[in-house]
Amino acid sequence: MLPFIHGNNIERKLKDEKVKENIKLLREIKEKYDEWKGHNESITGTSKKYIFDRVKFLNEYKDFIDQSHFKKERGNRYGFTSQSKLHSTVIEEFLYFLFEGLPILSGKQLTLGPGKAYVDMSFSPKNIDEWERNPGVDIKVKDQDFAIGKEIFCIFSSDREMHATIQKNILVPIVAIECKTYLDKTMLDGAAYAAERLKRGNPYSLYVVVTEANALDKSVNPKHTQIDEIFVLRRQKHKQKPLNPIDAQLVWELFNLVKDHLEKEWWNPERSTERGRLID
């Protein structure tokens, strides 16, 4: 995983960009990015004050990078389109800064950041003779904007003596977050399908969508999905003006939702029986 996905995006563009005007824009962004990253790295606590400080610096950086002259739109000859992922990766990297200091993660070999999350496994042997030599294991993964997970190392063999083995490494997320600039019906359907697949692979995973603005029609009810929560960080509809700042209280609620999930006991059959509730 590359947790500094936004910074890496800037570096890659600086290396590959050939247009002089865009190089100048990227250098402006890189200077501001280094300042934003430095602010985040100077914050070591996870109190409400520290989370609010992170959101303050996020809003400052987002206001800077979201200026129209950085976007190739509305007649601008230079700048960067939404397909470049320059703007959309800011929140993804912010999530790493938000969660990497959680005490529950300290000293554990867990991964934080974007990655290919495990969703399913099947066996697809070519034929019965080939199956004697090769288990034909097929691992399905999904690109995830942000995940907190564990890399699991698996060894498969078609014979008991393990003469021939195949090793597969899979990233099993316990928290998965999808990041959107805005959320419409098509995006919601995609996220709902992803949440369903992810929870087949790990039913104890938490699946959250984080979007800056809401583009869903009032008739759409996301409650009927496997998505655990959707946070609209600017508390406004898509294309609504003026643009609200990202809400620090909502980020604090997101932080605590993830924190509580990581700290709780996911499954204890003995205690479930005593409680009389086997699922919740």
C-alpha cells in the first residue's frame, strides 16, 4: 500500500508532465502539499482537538487545490481533469493521517491506505488431470480507496504431501472506505455491490462511504444496502453554492465509528449465547 497516494500522484505528474504551464501549477501544488503533510505529521494525538486541527488544515489545502485555475474546465487550457485523480486523492490520503495514530493499531502489522481488498475465492481447475497438480485457486480482489486490513499468507496444494504448492497473499480489510467527491445513484449502486462482496469475504468488516456532497434523489434510501454509513462531509447537495467547508464534527464522528469498530469484540459465541443474541 502507498498511504501517501495524493503526494505520489503529484510526484508522478511532475515527472511525466511535458506542458510548461502545468509543471508550474504542479510546483505550486507540491509546495502547498508539503506544508499540509508537514502539519499532519506534526499532530501526534487523537483527541477531538487534534482531529479538528487536521480538518482545519484539510480545508485550507482543499480550498487551495480546488481553485479553478488548477482545473482543466470551463475553457481553461491548462490544469487537470477529474480523471487525473489529482483532486480526488486528497481525501484518501487524509484518511491515512486521520487513522494512523490510533493506539489500537500501534505495534500491529496492519496496512492502511488504498489497496486491492479480498472479496472472494473460488477453485477453477482446467480439468480433472490438471487438478491433481494444481488446485486452480482464483482470488478475487477489489480496488479500495482506503482500507485498514491484514495481509494473510495462504498456501494451497493439490496433494497431502505438499509436493507442489501455490502461495497467495490476500489483503483482508476490517475497515473499507470508499471516497467520492459527490455521490449519485450509479455510484451508490456500485458501492452497495462492493460492500456486499467485501462482507462475503469478511462479514466483520466495516464498509463506509465518504463523500463531499450528496447527489442522490430524495427517493433513494441507502438503508437497504450493506453499507454501514455514508458521511456527506460538506453537509450539502452536489453543485450547491456557496461550498461549505468539510465539517470537523462529522469527521470526528467518522473517526469514532472506525475507532469503536476496531476496539470492539467482533465475535464471541459464548458471550452471544449468554446475551441471547447471536448476531448483534
